[in-house]
Amino acid sequence: MLIRVNEKQFDEVLHKLKSMVYDYNSKIKEFGVYLKPYHIVYKNGKKYIYVGKYWYRLEKIRGKLRWIYLGKDKPIESMPNPPKIPNSTIIK
């Protein structure tokens, strides 16, 4: 399904979705894994934005934070369920 919105509406929706992920991540920080708030891919002149789709853990390597990819599925079953975010791709 394709939905067209203006820039202001787009920013509001993206902000709300990212806030849901940030709130969830603050609840699960003791597990040491995170739902990446957003991931941007540029391909064929288009910008694809994925919100709350990929799981990572953070590692500090030589003083730099690195996102270590864990997959699309919840890595630890005992964690609370992630927020209900539509499984869709945002194309800008």
C-alpha cells in the first residue's frame, strides 16, 4: 500500500514511531540488546527508512560504539514484546 503525505506529516509520523522505539529500549536496557530506532538505506536514488525492524547490541571497540547486528527476531524470549510498529518500509 502506498500512502503519500506532506513533509510535516511525514516528520510527525517518523518522530512518533522513533519515540516508541526509544521508550521500549529504555525499558529493556538491562538485557544489553536494542531495537535499532531507524535504519536508512540509499538505493537507486531513493531513501528507504526502516523503523524498529532490526535488533542490535552495542559494543565499545577501541573507544568507538559499534552496532552488532543480531537479526530481525527478538533475541531474548524473556524480554517484553516490542511496540506494535507496522512492518513496512518508508520510501522518501
